[in-house]
Amino acid sequence: MICADCSNNQPGLLLAINGADERLQVALGRLPDVEASADVEFLAAQEWMVPGQAVRFLAPGIRHMLDNLGLHSRNIRRIACVHGPGSFTGLRMSLTLAEGLAAGLAGGQGGSAQLAGLDHLALLGHEATQAATGAVLALSWSRRGQVYAQAFQAGAALTPPQVVLIAELPEFLATLPRPLSVLGGGLRRNLAAFEPLAANDSSLRLLPQDWDAPRPQTLLTLAAQASFGHGPLTPVYLRASDAEDNLAAIAAGRGLSESEAQAILSRGSRTIS
């Protein structure tokens, strides 16, 4: 292995993280010398199928990747993290790590590393719009008999990201142009609902499992094109979390009324435990 020169006068590193779905992804690239350039040199990537366990793999995985390349975390100048929609736990863990890393890193001018959020559904649809004929529908899993959905064509969004009930799929699909390719973890988790629809519609194509997550190269490429800054990353939640919807029951189990629990959540100053 050829190790990069990681002295501080060398171009910095770009770290991209995707914890929005079951396949946890991390990609690392070297930023160009020219600040305005969106090009990035792909260095390495790691993936894990560890739903709900991002906290156990992210930090050690990043450290292992840097060590194997002879690189140091101090050279990370930019961190792009998928901010949703997707798994509440995966998003919280990956966004927290991204912000923690950024705060602790030196960055290019002695400040913290810059941050950018990436849209999960746009990532899923990016390659498909280039490879498939017609429109594509990117889906991620949302539990509760529903999916997060967004349609694209020719690299542009046809619809906003939204929650779609599985029971209302025929009506939703009828609003989209054909031919239509469907992909993502939301498809994989609900194949039983999509397969009969595809069987009766020759212009509806269900893409295989290889399309359930973006390729690491795509993750890094779109990360390099993102808008970076020093502000916090805001998660994209298209629905209330299970905890919010079940707040009354959770609060009762802790000896609180729902209004007391809601006040605690609003203040953010006390943990219910």
C-alpha cells in the first residue's frame, strides 16, 4: 500500500457518511488543490449491513480506514453526511458523529471542518436516472406500512420527498410517467406489494438489490458537489418518530403525564430515563 503524505500543507480529505438505511456506508476522498473544484480523488470506502448498530461501527470504521491508508483525521477538511429521510436511529448516530468530528478537527484554517447534508432519495435516484430509460422512483423504508418516496427524471426531481402509504401505491404510481424504474430499501422491504403491480404494468420495472443503496463512488462524488458550511446539520424527518407518536404511553411508564413529557422534550434540558 502506498501511503499518502498527510502533512498539513497537502490537500485535505473529504469524508462522506450514509447511515440512512440498513447499509451503513463511509467513503473517503482527497480534495483537489483548487478550492472551487468539485472533483475529488476516491481513496477508500467501507460498508456494513448493520441496521440499528451504526454507533458500533462508524467511528472504529473511519479510524481503521484512515490508519490503513496512512492518513490522519486532522487532514479531514469536509464531512458530508446523509441527513434523511431514512432510519431515525441511523440518521441520529451518523449526524452526531459527523458534527462531533467536525467540531474536533482542525480544518483548513484552524477552525472546525466544514459540514454538508446530503439527501438520501436524491442519492438513490442519481445513478438510476443516468442508467434507466424514463423516470425513476427512489424509495426508502419508513415502517408502519409506508415508504419515503421521490421521483426523478433526467437528473431532475419530479416530486418532493414524501411519505406514501403502501395501501395507496396504485394511486401514487398512476401519477408518475412511464416507463418507471423503482429502487431502494423501501422497495425491497415491500416487494410483496410492488410485484403484483409490476406484473400488471409492463412499463413498471423493479430494480434488483444492487440498487438499494448508492455506490460509494456516487456518495463521494455528490458529497464533493454539496454546499458546505460550519452550521449544524438538520435531519430530514418526513414523519413523527415512533417515540413521539407513543409519547403518552412512554411518559406513563415513567410516571409522567403526556404534557409533562412534551414540556421536557421542548426544553431539551432533562432526559426521561
